[in-house]
Amino acid sequence: MEILYLLILLAVLIAGVIAWAFLWSIRSGQFDDLEGPAHRILMDEDESPKHAADQPPETKPAPRSD
């Protein structure tokens, strides 16, 4: 019978920790924007990245012959 008291106490403590974690996550803004990151992954970037192959090669000035 004494084990029931211990188990009830542990269940109440665990429920309290879960409730605290849930309230903390709400207050810190974890659930503010649930769909934004999912849409951001699917969106294409407007600007294409600039690769070295896309740019013209640099020309070096010819050496001067004085």
C-alpha cells in the first residue's frame, strides 16, 4: 500500500514538470509560427547564387615593356 503513495507522488511531480515545460514553451514563442518553416523550405530563392563558373574570368593587365 505504501508504494501507491510513492507512485501517486511521482505521477503528480512528473505531471507538474510536463505542465511547466508546456507553459514555458508557449511563453517563449515556440508555437507562434507552425507553418512558416515548412513553407520556407519549399520556396525558391529569388536570386540565383553567384558561382565562380558564372562569372567571366578576370583578365590581368599585360606586363609593361619599358
